[in-house]
Amino acid sequence: GHADAADLQSAIDGYGFTLKAHESPARRVLAGKADAGLGLRATAEKLGLGFVPVDSQTVRVRANPERVEKQGVRDLEAVLSGVDEVLAELPGFEPAN
């Protein structure tokens, strides 16, 4: 028969462990403290680990229309204006269309 979610979860060492840093799951796998972890392709490749894509995610940055003239929002917009070129160099990232 098919394994249920509880069987799968108990079979994966480290399944219930949650981490805050984006590299932490991969570092636990690398150290042998977990069988697998959710993370970024770029991190897996950087650490020499295998990677199995689960899904893709679109990220959008939005600003409150009443605050778009604030310096912090303008600074963020300036930084993000060149992000497509940076992301194009990272494995697993696709610039926005």
C-alpha cells in the first residue's frame, strides 16, 4: 500500500526541524543531521548537494501607494531595479517577464 504522511514524516530524519536561515536546512543535510530539507537550488549547488524541485514561486514586491515617495521605498526600488541581472546568474531563479 501507499505510505501515509505520518509514515513519510517519521522516515525522514530531521523532518520536523524548522530553521530560520535559508542555508540552514542544506547545512544540516551536509552535516548528516537531516535526510532532506527545503531550500534553494543556488544553496544546494553552492554546498555540492543534490536538488529536487518541488515547485516554483513568484515573488512580487509591493509598496503602499501612499508611501511610494518615501526615501526608503525609493531606495528599495533602486536596489531592485537591477535584481533581474543578479538573479539571472543564480541557479534556479528566473527574472520576471
